[in-house]
Amino acid sequence: MAAIIRAVPFTCIRYPKYKSAAIKTVSNALQFQRLESTSQQIPKLEEFDKPQFPGSQSRWTEKLEFVRGDIYDGIPVYRVMNRDGNIIDPSHDPKLSQETITKLYKGMTLLNTMDRILYESQRQGRISFYMTSFGEEGTHFGSAAALDPQDMIYGQYREAGVLMYRGYTLDQFVNQCYGNKNDIARGRQMPVHYGIKSLNFVSISSPLATQMPQAVGSAYALKRSQTGLCVICYFGEGASSEGDAHAALNFAATLNCPIIFFCRNNGYAISTPTHEQYKGDGIAARGPAYGIPSIRVDGNDILAVYNVTKAARQLVVDESKPVLIEAMTYRIGHHSTSDDSSAYRSVDEVRFWHQKDHPISRLRKYMENLGWWDESKEKAWKEETKKQVMQTVVKAEKLKRAPIDEMLKDVYDEMPPHLKEQLEAIKAHIEQYHEHYPVDNYEKN
């Protein structure tokens, strides 16, 4: 009897001409069931009549009203500790060891020192380009600490802290920015465009969002290989406006790929503030539309970032599905050395975030509350980090650049004839006009 009743509404929808007969069948079926048991409540016909359109999860309504993005409070921002470094709900304290917390804090401050010195190096003409991570250090180290070292990372260009946590050395950072002969990329990448296979960090490229579909492809490969690993893909809220971002989210959802989309929403896409970049409730609100579990986290709270990333990784690995994290933070520095942010935001705005809600100062307060850090340790560590970075920069500056031949290597496993011809032509040109080129700055073959 139940089977007959369930089947009838489908008959009505798919074959309207049988509607009256179908309703009559239901009527007879319900009447027979009432005779069977008068005490049993019979479902109304309307309860079986739900929209059967593919791709939707909805019900019928007779109210004509539009779904609007300005009639609800928005997705909440998850946090663990307040600005004074106090844990709000003890049950959410990840209870990381003193050794781990100290490693995170030292990493954040070392990155901060490296950023300052290399930024000044660019201003002095020693390197061509640089990007700082001032104010966003919590998103780097909090997420990196929650990942498996074998998980694959696709970065945008402001994830140096993730690499630093994994073991990328100061020498490797500085050599890459100076493009000398010890640079892993042999001087063929722009500064801060890091990449290293041994740490599972895919080389960064400048165009926005190109890494996102690539990351989904890698996640799908991990799913097929059943390694128990996942991919994390970092991007900014500006990159989310690119077509590649939407393609990546949709493919990841429909293919059930184990990938964490980690959006660093730092308030500005270069010089464009978020209120001009998009309408609606940020980036996390887009997740449900694609069928992706999503969450918003305080990116200046490193413990909250750690908890969210750890939970997201567990979900994507166990259930083989994507997760979208929107880390709310603030870009204190300029977008890059090609940008002057004073042209589009006030000094007071930047000062507020630097003084009142900085991820480094918040973690320091947490450590001080536990008696793990004090002013003397802070002073000694600051001096040590400055010494380390300065020594590394001096050493990198003294190294020559890689030989000219490196420019055309690695494109093919074996260099084809046409590239060999180009290389010989380049060498002949430089030999003839060597006085116009800084040949002494390059290693010879």
C-alpha cells in the first residue's frame, strides 16, 4: 500500500494526463488504509508533493519572495582566544605543548623580521620585488601546524610562513629572492615565488587563481591513489573573483575531492577593498551554494586557525569532500613593493589593526599568561632573528647568479635542437657585446 502511495505523486508530475486517475488511486488507497486502522494518522497528499527538479533541495511555496543576502546576520567567525590572549571556552583550547607554541611564535616573529629586512633590500635596489605577510602570520602557521607534512600545498604568493614551518630555511628564502646560483629555481622565478618538491610545496605563479583548478586535479589524484592525504589551496578574497576559482570549487564539489580551500580574506585585493570586490556575506557564504562545507575563522587567532584546519583536514580525508575556510584577517603591509597602500586607506586604520588585533601580539599574550614568555626572552629573540637574517642576506649577496645556460634548462628532459640554437645565439650575442652586460655577476659554465 505504501509503495502505491509513494509512486502516485511521481505519476502526477511526469504524466499530467493521468492526474485524475492517480488521485483517485490515492483516494481509494487512503480509504482502504483508514478501514485497516482508524487510529493511524494518514499523511496528507501535499506531503508527498515536493519539487522533483534535479539539482535542488526545496519545497513548494505560495509566497512570492526573493532570497536576499541582507536579511540574515551572516556566517559567524569562530575564535578560541580574545585579544588579550585569554581562552574563551576551555573545551576549545587545543592544548598545544609549550614546545609547539614556542615554535609557532618564533616562526611568526622570524618571518616578520625577514619580511622587514627583505622589504628594505628591495627599496635599496638589492632585489627586484618583495611581498610581506605583516598581519597575516597567524593564518600561515596555524594552518601549517594542522597539516600532515606529506599533504600537498598550492600557495598564492603570501604563504611564506607555511613553508617556514615545514623547514624551508632562511638561506633558501633569501637565495630565491636574490636569484643567485644557490636558488632552487636557478634565478628563473620572481622573488617570493617559492616552490620545493621535497616539502610538497608547488611552485607559485603570479597570475591569480591559476593554482586553484590545478590543486583540485592533484586532490582528485590523491583520491584515486587512496593515500589518506589531502591538498590545501591558499588564495585571497581577490582571487575568488577569478573564473578559475569558481571552476575549481565546482569541480572539487562534484568530484568529491579531498581539498581544503583556504581563503585569506585580508580586506584588500591589492588596492580594491572588499566592499568594492563583492556583494554578499564574504567568501564562506559561497561554499554551500557549491555544496561545500564552509566555515569562517578569526585569522588573527592562531589557535582557532589550527582547530579549524585540523577539523577540515579530518573531514576531507575521512569523507573525501572539499571544505572551504575563510580566515578573516588584515593586511597591515602594502600589497607588494609595487604598491603604496596610503593611497587607498588611512594610516589610522592600519595602526588600529597593528596595535589592537595583531596575531603575533595575541599569541605572545597567551604565552605570557601561561608563564612561557617574558620581556627578556622577547628582546633576546628579536636580536637573534635580526642577526640571523642579516647574516643570510650578506652571504646571499656575495654569491653570483647561475650560468646563462640555466635559463633554458629543465623545459625538456633533453634540450631539443631549436633551444640549443637559441642558447648558442644568446652566448654569441653576449660575447660580442659583453661590455653592455654584467657578465661578471654570473657563474661561467
